[in-house]
Amino acid sequence: MKFRINTSELRCEYCGGELTEDNIYVRVINGKEHYFCCSHCADKYEQRIKM
């Protein structure tokens, strides 16, 4: 699935990597959308905020 969004300002919320239409990974955490470059960063971010 391709997203039609402005990715020029989006960065991975865990590692800070640049997000493109080809590598964006979105996960809903606590009712809010969070943007990552991969599922591994999403997992690490979610573990960090649950501690």
C-alpha cells in the first residue's frame, strides 16, 4: 500500500531516519499514529514508552 503524504518532513520517531513512501511504517500506539522506518524501530519505541 502506498501513502500519498508529504514525507519531506517526516522522520522515524525512534532512530530519526528519513521516511519515504517506500519505507514508511505506521503504528497506532495509545490511540495516536506514530511513524517509523521499520517494525523493529516501532517495537523498540513501544517498549521504551511502556517502561
